[in-house]
Amino acid sequence: MPNKLPKFLDNHKICIICEGNEEFEYLKRLKILKVWNEQYDISLVNAGGNGNIPARYQDRYQNGADELVLVFCDTEKKPHEQYEDIKRKINEFHGVDSAANEVIIFGNPCTMQIISKHWTDENLKSPAKPVNAPLIKEYTGVENYKGRADQIREVMEHVTAENYKNMSQRVRKLDSDDSVTGSSNFGKFIKLFESDDSDNLNERIADNITKIHDEHPDMGYRRIRDTLAHDYKIAVNDKRVLRICRKKKIQSFIKHRYNCCTKPASDPAYVAENILNREFKSDMINQKWVTDVSEFKYGVGEDDKKGKLYLSVILDLCDRRPVAFVYSTRNDNPLVFDTFDKAVAANPGATPLLHSDRGY
């Protein structure tokens, strides 16, 4: 039997950036009810407001831990300025005009438009909580709903596996145009989360990857991913493209010389003289400085934001004091240059020997 392409998200990792408590607690409730296919390991991030969504999305996407990163938010009241700003920034991040349409789960005018579908066909006309409070009271018994944490938890107790089926049918009938009041595209994503196989989607991506490789055999999987996003409007993660390339035995025909920034190259173009020569003692301040970059991982819980942080430090070997330090989410030349500039600015006139581990 021939090998099939890997199932959609066969590493089971989807991250959903939630606008706030209402969105976060709702999806958390659906996870507890286990109404979606268990092959998908869905993690949730509470952005704490729609103004934080673009940064959270970019950070999670660049982290690379998830194969798909989505956003769950509402459009709020017209003219939907903040919502449109989120879409614009996501499109700019991917360099694709329609990227946001593929990754944003929305409810217009608010997220309660989706949640209320567990109990009623009625469409909401306003994002204002006082306007929607009577409807929420009718179906959940929650008085004077204002979106407080305790009220949200009480509302979620009325979301069940049984009425989830009603919601699923109702939202699929909603208009998916985000400019229309009473619309939502949640139905499209429900279909994805409930599915147990997406081979057709992988095959479509694989066909496009093969076409790109035939036209540009010098492209590696990262450039193929960029081309998929720019030319084919398919925004997928590096890992997914790499896995499909391996299955299809697609690889770049050009092999570049390996000069790693953190390991010695086998034939380096330049080797700096080791002047320090392991003489790690100094009797004078600002005589010998040493520098290195350390990597730290953060985030341990399911709902925690996970990633890496890089700390660049310059130490004085006389008293082992930190002359300067800078931290960043990227381990690159600017991180090292900024540390050096900071050390020089803090010690004008100093002319120390600066020793590194031949990394940056």
C-alpha cells in the first residue's frame, strides 16, 4: 500500500489566539466537552484585548511550535476599526492580502452571536452587553450580564455537548461576510475541528509544492512556503511544508556552504586570534571583557505562552560584573551589536580586550 501524505496537523498542534475572557472561556469549555476530533491538540492564548492580537499572533507563528495559528475575536461596532486593523497587520505579516480571512474566526457584532446559538436562532444586532443581557438571562438565568469573569463562567455552564450540536447547525447557516451584522465564519472552522482527515487539503498543497519545485528547483522548503503564501494565497507553517517535501522527496538542488553562526565551520573563512588564551583573571577594571549569548525557554502550562528568549551579556573578568546585557526573542547580530554599544556607552574611554566564543 503506498504511503499516504500525513494527515492535516498530524502533530495535533493548533493555537488559537483569543481576544479576551469570553472567547477564551468559551473555547476552553468546548475543549472540556471534547466535541472536536481528538487528533487536534488545541492550545488557547488569551490576548487580553484585541489590540494585543497581532503581536500575540506573530509571536506564536514565529515560535514554530504550532502548525496552525488562528485568531478568535469579534468585529465590535461599526466601522470595525480595530478588527480591520487586526486583519491588515496579519496580511502585512504574511505578505498576502487575504491571509487574515483564512486564520480569523469572527462573530459579528460580537462573540455572543456564536455562543447564543447554543440556545436560540435569534441573531444579535448589537455588541453592547446591556442590549444582549435580556437574551442571556432568558437562556442562562444570568442577571444583568456585563461580561464579568464570574458571569462568563456561569454562562459557560449552560454550554453542553447536547446543545453544541444545535449551535453547530445554526452557525453553518450564518452569512460568512464579516461586514454583515449577525454573521460568523465559525461554521467553517467547526467543520475543520470535527473532521478526522484532511488528505485532500494536503494533496492540494503537495501539488502546488511540486509545481513550485519544478519551476524553481533551487528553492528550499522555507522559500517554497513563502511562494505558497504570496502566489497561491496558502498560509501554512514551515513544518508542514517540510513534512510534505520529505514525503515527496523534494529538496533544493543547491547546497550552500555551511557556516553556522554558533558552531565552528569546517573551513572557516576567517579565524580570530585567541588573544585571551584562557587567561580569565584580570587585575584591572575594563581590561578584559567576555561575552556570550544564553537561550532560555519559557511557558510550561497548556495555556501558557511558550517561546524562547536570548540573553546577551558582557562581563568584566576583574570583578565578574555585567558590563551590559540585552535580551531579545531573536538570536541575531543586532542583539550582539546592541549589547556592545550599550557597554561602550556605559564605559566611555574604556579600551578592553573583548573575547567571544567565536559565535557572533
